[in-house]
Amino acid sequence: MTADRYCVVGNPVEHSRSPWIHARFAQLTGQAVQYERLLAPIDGFSGAIQAFRAAGGRGCNVTVPFKFEAFALAGRLSERARLAGACNTLRFDADGTYGDNTDGVGLVRDIVSAGIDLAGRRVLLVGAGGAAAGVLGPLIEARPAVIAIANRTVDKARLLVARHADPARTAGVRLDACALGDAPADQDIVVNATASSLGGDAVPVDARVLRPGTLAYDMMYGTAAQGFLDWARAHGAVGRDGLGMLVEQAAESFTVWRGVQPPTAGVLADLRGLLAA
């Protein structure tokens, strides 16, 4: 059986664990999938995608810095991609390119898998860039009581609030925007959606946002997330990195492409073991 080709496209992309994850998904579901890395030139994303599709590619995951370009490239979009204004998943169909964003679903599923019910909780989302935009819609669907978006530039957080006002109203979720220094205290869940961990920078909010037992979630994983996790645990919070989100968003992408939902718990456990070795 000829395997269908998929890839993760980004710049850089050599660090990506997606090929390992999707190989496991294919093995566990009996799907004939070949998954590879594709390094696209910074100014050549569209051309790289066109060449991959012309060579038989069926779809791709999109990572930094191309999620906004992927959004512009897609002829059809899921509602969550429209809300995010960015795509991390493209599927190449006979009638064009379909774009989706599975980041938020991945985040919410991983939080739930940690035994935490988001309903009625107070959530602080730190950052208002593409990562935050990608997860806000699914966070709203989980119906916390309030989501505060803290960002260095408050106007950017306000724009994110305005774009999600209708689904938030429908779900009964209050959305607030504030500066980093004005982030509300004693939150139930704090999600770091900034690039601070990746750059080794200081945690962008004060420790008063935490209380004993707060889930402090960094969307990065591995050594990049360690500083944030250490900070959280030093203040009595429960730290969690984004490795589970990586696996869960990949599983949702796999479902978008193949129509099959792969199991994730064992894959995540194996991946943690691989990274710890």
C-alpha cells in the first residue's frame, strides 16, 4: 500500500517531534502515512507548499513563523481557524486547500486529561499573539467563568477580546483585557502563550496571579519550559508543560486528514520517556 505524504513545515523545523508522533499514530491506527519535515524559506512558504502538494502531499502541519500565511493560503477555513486568524493544519482536497487550527483543542484536551474541569474557572491567558489567538476559541467553549488576557500591549489584547465577543457571549464567558502588570491575582489556571520561555526571559507576570494549586501551564515544553515550571512550583502552583498539547493537537490534525481519532495517552507517555532519556 502506498503511503500518503504529510509534513510539518516551518523555519526552523529540525527540532520538531511531529514526525515521531504521527508515525506512532499511523502505527496505532493502521493508516498508511508518511510524515516528514519541510524547511521552508522565510519568504517562500507558499512556493514550498505548492511544490509539496504537486509532489503528492496530502496535507501539512504548520509551525512558526507561517501560521498566518497558512491562513491566507487556505480557500476554506474551519470556524476555529477563522476565530484564530491563523492555521496550523492544511488539508489538500480535490477542490482546494482546507485550513484548520487544532492548537486550542490540544490545549483544552491536555488540561482535561490532567483532571481539571475548566467550567466555571478563572483563567489567565498571558499573551495576545498568534499562540493565544489559536487557543482562545476552544478555551471559551470549555465555559470558564472568566478569561483575562494579559499582554504588554493592551490594545492587542482588546482586539482579541473583540474578535471573540460573540462566542464568549453565547458561552456565558466574561472576557477581559489588561496589561501584564495588571493581571488579576489568584487565578485557577494560568496559561503562558508568550515566547518568553523560548527566549529564556523572565516570567512576564507577577507571582500574585498564582495561588496554591493553580495550574500554571506553559505552551512550550522541555528545557524551554523549565524556568516557568520552576517559578510556578516555587509559589505553590502545579506546573505543566505543553508536551501534551503538542500530542493532542497532532491527534486532532490526524483526524482532520484521515477521519480517524488516534489514541494519545500512550503516545504522550512514550514521548516523555524519549525526551527524558
